[in-house]
Amino acid sequence: LIVKNLDPLGNMIEEGFQLNGVVPNNEAIVSVAQSLLGKETMFIMIIGFITNILVARFTKYKYIFLTGHHTFFMACLLSAVLQTAGLTGWELMLLGGFILGAYSALSPAIGQRYTSKVTEGDEVAMGHFGSIGYYLSAWGGKIIGNPEQSTEKIKIPEKWGFLRDTTVSTAITMTFFYLIAALVAGPSAVEELADGTNYLVFSFIAALQFSVGVTIVYSGVRMILAELIPAFKGIATKVVPNAIPAVDCAVFFPYAPTAVIIGF
């Protein structure tokens, strides 16, 4: 729902501001690579997950990387890079799996001290291969920021209290962006995307649908977190004592929804 409603926004911006570009997309590149490196990617994933468990079991890095689509993307990237470097067969798959598994255990540990501040505990970690960017941001915030001045403590007058609702604030923000893009692109360009619907009405509805998509993500994330932690106790007790699940970045959105909206 989010992607479906972002596509026309991109088209309107391209048309209105005379920009030519592409949307960088992990899934598109991976799908192309699979026609050449399907077997290698699969074995790197399997070996990588086993390596992750072994590293977590026998070292101090007790993180199990559970963001499956990122594991898949990284396995595909490693298979392509290692093949380009001249490796083939089991040599490629074993080295790729080891790199993937080791980094899956190490990357959450790099910034766990920042993650635990957000979550106010060590129940979950960041399982995301964009995490270095997040940790650099946290480091920068530590230098120039003030923990007492949290976005979540912003005082909003009572008459504007409805803006604290993430769905409402997202809808208002996105409506602004969509309407500006639609006005610049012009009625004819937008109505082509809208199958004849009035261009302003189409932009307004797309903004609201995007907001609904974000709300669904938030709700799903809360459900995942509520189910994942208890379910993970089996691994944490039997296989890897004191293991910590490393999960997707979206899990952390509900901890500071105002910051997410302002950042976006």
C-alpha cells in the first residue's frame, strides 16, 4: 500500500520538476541476480544462518539476525561480489556464508548501547544492514544533541493535540507533499496517473492511503514484537543462552513516533 501510493508521487515530481531518475530498489536487483546466482545465494543464506547461531553460541555476541529479507539481499550481494573476485562453487558459498553469519552477529552489537536507550532494555537489537548509518546518526546526536530535549516531549497546545496521532500527522504531511507535486506537474499529467480522477482529489486520496499503510506497518510491528519475544525464549534458553533477537528497523518506529514523522 505504501509503495503503490509512493509511485505516483515520484512520477509527479519527475514531471513537474523535470527530473529524470530511478528508484533504487533492493528487490528489483536481487530478482535479476537470481537468474544467475540462485543456488549460490541459497547456500550462502543457509550457511550464514548456521554461522550466526554458532557465533552467538560460542562468543559474547549473542545476537540472532531475524530480518530474513535483509539476509537474502546480503547473500545475493555476497554471491555477486565474490564471483566477480574469482571465487566459484563451495569456496564461494562457504566464504560468503561465513561473512554473512559473522556480520549478522556483529552488526547488532556495534550499536546496541544506542538501541537499548531507545527501547529502554536489551530485549531486542537492530537487525538491519543499514545499521552503520543509524549508529553514525546516534553518535552525531550524542555530540550535538540533548537527551532531555526529546521529540516525544514536545509540548503541543491542546487544540493541536490531534497531531500527536501518528496517522493524522502522517496524512497531513503527505497531503502537503502530494498537493505541491500535483500542482507543479499539472492536471493533465496527474490525471493520466489517476485514470481520469480529478488530480487534486487523486493526490489527497493517495496521501491518505499512504498514511493508512504506515498505520498498518505500526500495528503489524507491535504484533510482531508482542509475539516474537516470548517465542524466542526457546532459542534463548536451549540453543543460545541469553540470545537477543535482532529485528527489522520498523520495530523501533513505535518507540518514538514523533521523531519518525519529523525525520521523514
